[in-house]
Amino acid sequence: MDWVTKFLDELWDFIVQSLSDNVPLIVGSVKAIVIAVAVMSVVPGLVWLERRLMGRFQVRLGPNRVGPFGFGQPMADTIKLLFKESIIQSSADKFLFHLAPAVVVFTAIVAFAVIPFGAPFEVFGQSIELWGANVNSGILFVFAISGMGIYGMVIAGLSSNNKYSLMGGLRSSAQMISYELSLGLSALSIIVLTGSLSLMDMVVAQESVPFILIQPLAFLLFFIAGVAETNRAPFDLPEAEQELVAGFHTEYTGMKFAMFFMGEYINMVTMSALVTLLFLGGWNTYGIPIWPILAFAAKVVFLLCVFIWLRSTFPRIRYDRLMTFGWKVLLPLCLLNLLITGTLKVL
Amino acid sequence: MPTDYAFNYTAVIVAAGFGFGGIGFTFILSRLLAPKRPSLMQTIAYECGIIPEGQGNTKYNIRYYLFALFFLIFAVEAVFMFPWVVVFLALPSSAFISMMIFLAILIFGLAYAWRKGVLQWR
Amino acid sequence: MQLFLTSLTASIILFSSLGVVLTRNVVHAAIFLLVTLIGVSALFLVQLAEFLALVQILIYAGAVIIVLMFSIMLTRETEQTAVSNNTGKLMLGGVSLLVFAGFCFAIFMTDWIIADYVSNEAGRFVALGKALFSDFLVPFEIASLVLLVALVGAVILTREGREGA
């Protein structure tokens, strides 16, 4: 039976050899899959957090029936939505109707895939970076992909043959493009300070002091634009239930409806992660002895709680004031901030 | 071809593909699990429960188109500003002046639109 | 490998641009155009022009098609207006084919300047920024003037008629 052990030895050597030859590819694929799975499972956690926190803000308990502290609530919601009948009206464009929520989730996941979570660490002699992908123009990539996410609403509004959907899609996409500009322009002031578009470099540049202390106005502008970009309150007119019969996702039922919200939650996480990376110092612990990735997670969770806090605190902004605010207040302030930053840097 | 570059974008596409796969899986699951009870009411567009009338030829505000055009123009401006911001410290100060001219021309455009009252009223 | 990727993206571009002209639904045509422009961006990426690829997505696929979609949404009356079959279209097709052939000839006959390839990605970006302000300064400022003209034109087009349309 000697040849059996010899054959197994050779097989094992071959496997190890081929794995170690293609390690970067395998590591990259595993990372990509882990990112996608993590993103899809952070959404139920966020749903739970939102409902509990909003309940607390409104002086009531959140869901607490399904499982301890209501942990099973998102699962119950998902199961319920899976079993809902998929109603599509006869004159709707079937292919585009199904494409719209897919576009929303797809762009959300791709935008999330380039966010770094921590500094590179060494495992088995391979430096593994905690990223989905080390795209060198990280922040430009995120903005480009967020721009593509607008098409989800546009296609949803166009493909359901419904006046309200069309109007809702028009309004929400107009809102998103207005605030996307301020998002990009306020991030430019930060890029002046770091001199690179890569998200990793931005964290490295904040090792001594987080940028929120140097650029408080940019932080405010970026955060407000980020809240508007993710269609969260107080800018959530497109999806408010009392307005326009739930806007562009009027005709969507079941899982497709859930997809829109899943995309919105993933966008929320991406936006919080971006604010953390750009302004709060990413995973820099600033002397507190915890793991960097825990510091990052804590900052992101804090920002998510701020998102939910804003939702329970502010009334919804009327649409014309929303657009006026975006173009007349945010945009000039972003340009002003950029001018001041540039001038101060040159002098 | 620099291989890590290819791997990075491949990893992004793999993640996106996995996301697509997950989406497709939930769609298929939903299609299998959901009941199908077709009725006449389902095939009509939703309009607060009443039968919809008219063909959807409502008058929309032209401002939406204007804002889309503004977004296009300012997005091109932002795209010009991205390389400037990255090489900001390595440039001579004359580059700063030329960028300020660029920005001034566009801020003039924004101020013109503001004065004409086009940015008002959604 | 690069040849394979280039031909793959080129075929995507070709088929989606065929879809733009062959479909009867204007929304489908816009979506096909979106896919075409994303394909062009992928082509940039295959040639390792990362910044250009992202700018292509940001501006073309992100802003220009949004403008197109808005105009579709604003003018959306009854769908499926009848497509007329007149033979004038055949002549127009022939003329555009000739124009296309002329463009192809011009493109293939030009000696294109191939810039030095900067291997470091960040270095490429820095080189672009520096070139923008040294060699291409005047086109850069003229671009801002073009944008200003477009802005003023947009304002004038959509202003409520005050001095009598």
C-alpha cells in the first residue's frame, strides 16, 4: 500500500503548489466573496438596529417578539417578503421592471467592494489587505458607481407604466444628481490634503489628526450630501409613504421591493464607511488600545446610529426646498471650501 | 500588463457577479415560493385604488431637465478638478491661478443662473 | 489576453449599439446606449487608462444618459408611436455609412502619437495633472468657456418666456 500514500503525498503537493502559485487570485476571489456575503448579511443587522433605535427615539420598544431583543425580526421580514406574490401590471416593461432593483443592489455592492477595513496584515507570509479590491482611484470609483445607482430609480420609474412611479423616479433622480455634485466637490478638499485618490492613503494621512478637525465644513457638507444621496430622512421624499404613493417603487412587491431597501441600506453603510475613511481617521485608534478593525467598525456603527437619529429627529424637507438647498447652499459652500483650502495650501 | 491591477478589477467584478448571483437566487426563490393568484385588478396600474385614467401625459416641470444639464456641466467641471487636486502640491503657483480662472468662469455661470431665478422653485 | 478582452468589449459595444438603432422602444434604446458607453469605459480599462474609464462612467454613463433619460421621462406620452417605413431612410443609411467609412479611413491613416507609458498608476495620474496645466492649459481654459456657454444656453432654453418667448 506504499503507492497509495505516495500518490496522496503527490496529490497534496500538487494542490499546495497550484494554490500557492495562484494565491493572489484565490485570495482576491475569497475576499470578494466574503465582502459580498458580509454586505448582504449586514443589512438585516441594520434593519434591526434601525427599528430598535427608532423605537427608542419614539419612546417605545422596538420589535421584541421575534427572538431575544427582536433579533429575529429581519429574518421574519425577509421570509414574509419572499412569500409575497409578485404582481406586475400587464403594460409594464417586464425586463426593465426586474432590472431596476438588480441595478440598485449591484451598484451598492460594487461600491462597497472597494472600501478598506483595516491596514494590511500578514498571514502565511502573504500580506492580505482587508479590501475587496485595491483600486487606486478609490474615491473616484465610488462616485462613479454611485452615479450609476441613480439608474435603478430611473428605470424603475420608467418601466412601471404608472404616472406616480414616473414622477417619483423623476423627482428622486433629480434629487440624487443634485447632491452627488456636492458629495464629490466636498471630497475634493480632502484630496487636496492627502494628494492621492486612494482610500488607503487617506487613512494613512490621518495618523496624527483626523481630518474632521482640519476640515469641519467639508465634513458637514459631505455628511449632508451623503444623507441626501442615500435617500434617507430628512431627504427621503422619494420613498415616503405619504408622498406620491411611495414614489418610484409603487408597483413593486415582495423581494423586488426589498431589493430597493437592501440597496439603500448597503449605500448607507458605504457612505458611513466613506465618511469614516475621509474624516474620522478610518481605522486609526489614536492611542486607544483596541484592534484597528474594531475602531473602524465602531466608527461606522456610530455614524449609522447618527443616520437613524437624523431620521427620527428631523421632519421631511419639501421637495422645492430640497433642490434649492442642494443648488443654492451646498454647491456654493463646497466650492467656497475648496477655494479656501486651496488658498491656504498654496500660502 | 500589471497583474495586480487586473486582479483588483477582477475581484470587483467577481464580487459584483456574486452579488448578482445572490440577487438572482432571491428572485428565483421568490418566484418559487410566492403564490400566484392572477386577477384583473393586478394588471392595472395603481392609483390609490381607483381605475387610472388618462395616458400619463401630465405636464412635467421643465426644471428637471435644467437640473440634469446643470449636473452634467458641473460634473465635467468636477472631473477637471480631480487631477488638479491630486497634483496640487507639485504644481507651480501659476497652475493655481489658472484653476482659479476656470473656477471663476464656472462660478460666474452659477451666479448667472442664480440671478435669473432658474435655481429657485425646484 | 489583452486581445481577448479588447475583442470582448468591442463586441459588447457593437451589439449594444446595434440594439440602440434596431429597437423600437425609446427606453430600451437609452438602456442600450448606456451599455455601449459602459463598454467604452471597459475598453479604456483594458488599455489601462483607469482615470479615463472612471471619467467615462462618471460623465457619459452617469450624466449624459441621465439627461437623455430625463428628456424621455418628460416627454413620455403614449408609447409606441408608429414607426414609418419610408425609403428615404435607406438613402440616409447609405449616406451615414459613407460618413462612417470616411471616419474609419481618417482614423487609420493618422499617425497617432503614443505617449510614454508611465508604469506606476499614481504616477500616471500625476503626469496627467501636470500635463493638464503645462501643455494643455489653453484648451483647459477654453473648455471652461465652452461649459459656460452650455450653462447659459441651458438657462436661456428653460427660462419661462418673459420677453415674449
